Amino acid sequence: EGKILVETTKTLVSLGTEKMLLDFGKGSLLEKARLQPDKVKQVLQKVKTDGFMAAVDAVKSKLSQPIPLGYCNVGVVTGGAQKYPEGARVASNGGHAEVVSVPDNLCARIPDEVSDESAAFTVVGAIGLQGVRLLEPTLGEKVVVMGLGLIGLLTVQMLKANGCQVLGVDLDPEKCALAKSFGAEVCDLSKGGEALVSAEEFSDGHGVDGVLITASAKTDRIVHEAATMCRKRGRIVLVGVVGLKLQRDDFYKKELSFQVSCSYGPGRYDPQYEAKGIDYPRPFVRWTEQRNLEAVLSLMAEGKIITDPLVSHRF
């Protein structure tokens, strides 16, 4: 109940997330503990309350559970549908499988103008879109996107569609070239570019209005540079994963705002919304995760999000 069956036609391999999961799965117990300090605290607490052997059994049980890969699925509804008729094409966060079962609120119908291959980018697009919504950019603002991976390149296109001027920053010349083709100015760090210098020139010395961090790195330097390049009362939104040892002085003098974006949008990880299908009222929560998926598909239908250049391999 509350779910639909979808026969898969296309899925997207999102390299960053899926490589991270594979590397995690191959890691030793020590490496897994190092990557999840919060979970280690939970285990230690369980040792105190339930005893050592019970904690060991619980950890072994958890780590032996396979993690299904994939979260960008496109297919045809074959059953269980209330919102969607059988035969309808939908995009969802289903995995790499021939048939997936997905909650009603975690999928969206694909417009006729959008191909299955383009629609496979819907979920990663929604991740970027939620970051854009939290940044609240206005027409003509100057925004920096730090990290031009899959989500970063989709975010560049959505910011351009929103009427923003965009500067993309990355180490990869090919990704910088793609961002440039989507209308962004770029700072190619591999060719000696410096993010702070480029942002200073890009903003005519005033500081940028906002920074969206879509990079994946362990260094704290990215947030420090984001704060440095912002104008007073600028905004920073973290969509990716970076080091977060924040320096108070960076934020204090400029009264900067910093926010972490959660996945596809409101409703994510809420069992009432995702599992039970209880929607948030539109007048109070305009953009839920499902409505973000629909918005991304609309932008694709209008030609404002282009995905063909983002495909590296087909299997």
C-alpha cells in the first residue's frame, strides 16, 4: 500500500555516491569505524547497556546486510498505482534492478518531451535544486558553484535558468569546459586558477551573493574560501560533503548564513511522508521532494536542463 511497481528502462550510475558505498563496503572494521564516529558512540553506548557480546552481534548483523546500489531510476508503472496509471513513465529513487517498488511520494511522472535517459538525472537534479531553493537566489545575483561534478553541473544550469550569473570552480578541465558550455564563467584550478581571485573579479570586488558547495572533499579550506569570497550577509549552502571546522571570524564579521541541504527536499527521511504517503499541504510546504522532482522534469521539458553531455558511458 502506498507504493507502485516500476519496470526499469534506465538507471543512472552516480559515480560519487556509489563509489563511496563500494569503498565503504570493502573497508575493514577499523576503516568503517573511522568513517562513522557517531555510530561508534552508539556501539559504545550499547556495550554499556546490553553488554559487549550483544553489541558485537548487533554490529556484525548490521554490517552483513547488503546495501542496494542506485537511486536514479526510470521505468514504466506495472502495478499498485493509484496516482499513476499502468504504463505511465515515472522517475524515482529506485535502485539498479529490473523491477523496483517505490513510494508514491518518491516518484514523478515524466513529460512526453523528456527521454528516459534524461529523466534518469531527475533525482540528482532534485538534490541540486533543493540547494538552490535554500540559497534563495534572486534574478541577477552572482553565485559561485564549488565542485562541478554531476550535481554541480546540473546546479549551474538551474541557477542560469533562475537568472543568476554563475562562476564554477573545479580541478577538472573537462568539467570546467562543460560548465562553460552551460553559460557559466569558470575557475580551472588545474591550470593555476585561484578561486578567491576569480570570485573577486567575478563580483567586481563586491563579494559574491552566495556560494553553493557541491564538492566532495575532506578539507576545511573550501568552506573558508566560500566565506571569504562572499559579500556581507552572503549565503552559503552545503550540498556536498566537505570538512566543517568553521572559523568563527569568517562568519562573524560578515554576518554570513550557512546551511546544509538535505537530499531532495522536505519530506526526505520522514516516514509519514515517504512510507505512509501523507503529503505536506502545498500552501505551507510549496516544494516537497516530489514537487522538486516534478520541477526538474519541467525544466528538462523546457530545454533548460541538458543532460546528454553529462553521460560518460552507456551499458
